[in-house]
Amino acid sequence: MTAQLNPRGDVAVLVPAAGAGVRLGPGAPKALRLLAGEPLLVHAVRRIATAPSVHTIVVAAPPAEVEAVRLMLAPVAEVIVVVGGATRQSSVAAALGAVPAGPEIVLVHDAARALIPPVLVESVAATIRAGHDAAIPVLPVIDTVKEVSADGLVLGTVDRSALRAVQTPQGFRRPVLAAAHAAAVDALTDDAGLVEKQGVRVTCVPGSPYAMKITTPFDLALAEHLWQTQPEPGVG
Ligand code: CTP
Ligand code: MG
């Protein structure tokens, strides 16, 4: 069933989905690879569309798959599909350029985090609504982390108590994200990194293990298992 987005919502979600998925191995672009019989992108969009504040979803699709992506998402939710770029950052910039007037909160969410809990979309959006310029979901780092030289010698042990693993959706006041992308020079792997360079304060909210990024075949197998245990988008 096609999800109805909220015409009075204040959130636009950009979904970069144009990557090749090199680390997942040969096959279709990663966002189109199947999890429980459906493309990762379909799972991600379905869960985002369940979040009550979402007004607009813009997907940046692999350039050769734009029409296929439009067709596969038509039954899921009303989304805007744009042509993705050569880097994640250029895909996000293309999606940002397609957000209509209205939503003043913009979230960026990787299609590769297919099992995103809708409550995480809401908690990041609520943090921006409460007056913060930027917000990111984070998890504590569990493993011991060491700095290692190029030839494999341990240089030191990093104090992990101050470290966090960062997920998406990352949320921003719309003008903050627009200014950061307009000023961007280096390609970074996340949008909070761009706004940090502008001197903007970024606030952390608790992340979710379900927002894990599917990068390797192991991650895809783990996500299959998680989906079997929690197929409903409502779970946290
Ligand atoms: N992405 C994108 N445009 C790109 C590169 C990445 O929209 N040119 C998106 C991916 O589709 C993914 C998200 O950014 O949803 C996070 O990137 P990553 O996990 O690195 O995905 P891929 O680039 O597809 O994977 P790989 O690096 O293994 O090729
Ligand atoms: Mg990549």
C-alpha cells in the first residue's frame, strides 16, 4: 500500500542511493540489492514514510536506474527521484536541490541503512525542531581502538570513552545544510562533517543497532536475520 506522507509535516528526508556497492561484491547497485526479497531502498523508504513528520522524500538514484527506481517506489510512497552523482556528497547535493518549498528540517539517510526505525527519524527531527542546528545518531564504540602504523605496529590505544560511531539519519536546519553544501570543497562521507567545517554545533542523539549500514556480505546476512526477527517498520 502506498504510504501517505504528511502534507503538514516539516521534514524532508534525502536518501542517497546512487552508490555501486563495491564492498558488497559484484551485482546490482547496492540500494537495489535484495533483503527479504525487496530492494534495500524499498525497505528504507517504507520505514521513512512511516515517520509522522515526513513531508517529502527525495531519492538520489544510480544514473542508469532512475526509471527503475521510480517504478519500484511508486507503490511504496510518493517520492521525488533525482539522478545521483559520482560521490555521496554530490548525490546529497542533487537531492537537496529538489526539495520543494515548505520543510524547514532536512534529514539525510543512507539507503544502505535499510532497517532504519521510524522512531529514529522522529528523534533526530525533534532535536532540530527543539532549536539545534544539526543532530546525528550515535552509538558507543564497543571494541578497543588502537592507532596502528602503515606497517602494522601499534602506536597507541585510543580512549574510546570519548568516541562514538555515527549513523544516519543526520538532521539539519535547512539553511544550515544548504550553506554547508554550497561551501563544500572536500568530499566527506557524512553531512555533519560538512556543517562542522562551517563551525556549526552538532548534537548527538542515541542511535539504534537497526540503523546499521549494510556494507559487506556479512552485514547483509545480519540484516536478513534482523528482518526475520523484526519485520515491522514500527520497531525501535
Ligand atoms: N551513495 C550515493 N552516491 C554515491 C555513493 C554513495 O548516493 N556516489 C550512497 C549509497 O547508495 C549509500 C550511502 O551513500 O546509500 C552510503 O554509502 P556506502 O555505504 O559507501 O555505499 P556504496 O558507495 O554503494 O558502497 P561502496 O562504497 O562499497 O561502493
Ligand atoms: Mg561508498
